[in-house]
Amino acid sequence: MLDIGARTLLVPMVDTAEQAREVVSATRYPPIGSRGVGAGVARAARWGRVENYMAEANDELCLLIQVESRTALENLDAILEVDGIDGVFIGPADLSASLGYPDDAGHPDVQRVIEQSIRRIRAAGKAAGFLAVDPAMAEKCLAWGANFVAVGVDTMLYTQALDRRLAMFKSASAQPQEKTSY
């Protein structure tokens, strides 16, 4: 992804500071990390035409990790100390399941953990993010201090629009129809 020009990367299921360090290393060029330098002639570098591409890529990358488990919460403070992590995105579905509340990210215990996590992330000077498919939850996360909130999932929004359209035509087809020439 980085070799084709992505400037922001979201890495799921980061549970430990060691995993966070490995992600930082894999996404940064030497001397900061271990990313392969052959990408200096890749699309993102305009096939070798961007001067100082590796330094520029290191500086411009926004690296976000996802905290989605009880283990990640237990290690959150150590994860937040890792240089090169710009922000932490909370994954509510996997997190609620890991906490013993599958399919119930709205459970009060899960909500409390989400709020505390957002506050911890912000206190560490990192950006805090959240995925909210419910507008009320998006508002809560913003009130708790989240810097960015994804307010839907593309495939869910698409299927909801399709369901509304289908319902419109189902109700229209149930009505008696006038005879037409077609």
C-alpha cells in the first residue's frame, strides 16, 4: 500500500508494544525502520523521480493502529509510548467480543472502556479514533475527545440504501397498477 502512495495506514489487531514497534519498523525506511528501499523506484516515488523520497515518506506517513482486544487494552499505555504511532483507532466489534459482550458494543461496560481508552490515548498525545455506525455513538466519542470518527461502513451504507429502494418498489408494486401499453 505504501509503495503505491498511501500516506495513512491503519493496522488492525495490534496487541502489544512489541507489535507496534514492528509495525513502525516495517513502515519506515532506514535508519528509522526496515522498510525495503527498492520502493524508492516505485509508483509513490514517481519511479525514482522524487528527490529525498525516503526521508519524505518517513516524515509524511500517518500510522494508525487498531486496539481491538482485552490484551491490547492491558498494554495500551506501553503501546502509546511507541515512537512512530500517530494514533489509535478503537475497533468496537472485536473489542466488545473480546470483553465478553459479542455483538454488544453498546453494553455499559464496553462503553466505559471505550471512553477511558479515548481519554488515555489523548492524554498520551496521540490521535484517538473510533468506528461508529450509530450517529449517537459518534457524538459520544467526539464528546469523549476522539479526534476522528468513522461514521459508517461503506458496505453497510450501500446495503441500507438498497434496502430503502427495494422497500419503496415493493410497496409500489403492491398497489393496483393502471393498464399501460407496456
